[in-house]
Amino acid sequence: MNAAEIRTKVAGASDIAGELIHVPEWGCDLAVCPMTGTALGKWQGQHGGDGDPKIDGRFIASLLVHCLRGDDNELVYGEADVEELANKNGVVLMRLFFVAQRVNYLSEAALKDLEKNS
């Protein structure tokens, strides 16, 4: 396959599929999906750096706005919605956060799993 064919194939690939999670507290199902490369870079730029970040509602919500998608594969929230999402049920946010960490390979366990399966 030549470079142009590969680029066409990559461009047409549906690679944002995630894990469907039922959220009974909100009465809906959400797809927790991998971030795009652009979103990942932006999020890491906001929360990377020296030391461990403070894991609070705002940190969690800032990840979830890049990962939660509806049936139409569109993001449910945008960056302007971080505060709104951060004020939702913390137990629900943590449940979604752990899935988002896993599908984005942001936890040590997920990274080890990736290395093991490579």
C-alpha cells in the first residue's frame, strides 16, 4: 500500500470508538472514548508538568469533557462546561474518570497493559 492509500485509509478510519457506560444516576448511556491527539496534547499541557496533579472535581471534569460522547459520536460537553460537570455527583464522575483513564492509557495499570499487549 502506498503512502497516499495509507493516508486515505487512516483518514477514513473510525478510531474514536469507546466504552459504553450506563449512568443510572443521569438516566443515560455515555460512550467514554479516547481523546483525539489534539485534545490529549491540550489536556496534558494543562495538567502535565512536575509532580502529581491535584485530583479534584475540576481535574476530573477537564478530562471527561474530552471523552464523553453521545449516540451521535459528538462530544457531550465542551471546555466551557468543565465547571458544570465538576459540580455533578462525585461518585459518578470518578466512575467515568477511571474508564477515561483506562481508554486513554493515562494510568500506570493501563500503560502496563498496553506494553504487555504490544
